[in-house]
Amino acid sequence: MTIVIDSDDREGLDAALRIARLMHDKYVSTGTSHKESFGKIEFIKMLRKFMKESVNHLNDEDSDQVKSLGDMGNLRNAKRFADRMFRGER
């Protein structure tokens, strides 16, 4: 598919953007544009789960994810948890 865009046609630009988003959602949306939606209570529960898992990793001598208290809030630890949540591994 080819979309030709005329920069002087505002309605055409809006239509082209809608078409591109529809095509992206239908054919590309494999996680790169995934939008997770949740409410305040679910968010609080997720934070609690993150904290509990971090403490468990800290106390587990075989785990290398959290080696010290400083590791609990680092980006790598948070990213691992977020990746699992967004993949649906709750």
C-alpha cells in the first residue's frame, strides 16, 4: 500500500494518519505499540507484587536479580518486572 500525502491538505493528512494507525494496529501491533490499561487499585497491587518479588530475590542466595538493597530500585530490576507484566505473566 502506498499513501501519498499532500501537505496542503489537512483533511487528507488526518485521513492518512488514521489509515496508517489502522494498518499498524492490524499488521504490526505485536507488542511494540501495546497499551496496558489498569486502575489505581490494580496499580497498587502491581507495586506490592514488585516489592515482594524484589525482597524474595534479595533473600534468595541463588538469585542474581537483586544482590543488595540498592538493586531493588534499579532500572534493570524494574524493567524485568514490567516486561513480565506487559507480556501477561502475572
